[in-house]
Amino acid sequence: MPRKAANEPSPVTDFEQSLDALEQLVEKMEHGEMSLEDSLAAYERGVGLYRRCQTALEQAELRVRLLSDPQDPASAEPYSGSPNASDA
């Protein structure tokens, strides 16, 4: 398994930073003071942040499943609970 670089944030830190950035972005957009071009760029960035958060949550759930049942690692599959999960 490849080792992470020392300066790479942990998945939890990355999730928290992405979520904070997403919340700030949404707050800016809700004020309605952005141009259309800025709004589109912000929306695009928001989608990317949302996907990073979703991926981090899926990885965390997988880790929990692996820790919960180490005797049956095959049962630890990524969560696909929402029927719209592939739409994100």
C-alpha cells in the first residue's frame, strides 16, 4: 500500500476543510451579490467540494465496516444507499 506524503491532509481534515469551504461558498451565493459568471464558477467549485465530501464520507464508512467485521472484509463494500448517489 502506498504511503501518503507527510504534507497530505488526513481524510478527516480534508473533509472538514472541504465542508467549511462549501458552507462559505453557499453563504456567499445566498447573498445574491455575485455576477452570473462568478455564480457559475462558485457552483462548479461547490459541486467539486460536495463530491470530495461525499468521497470522504464513503471512505470513512468503509473503514468503519472493515473495523466492525475484520473477519469478513469482503462485506465491506462502498455504501450506495441513495438511489441518486451516482448523480452527485
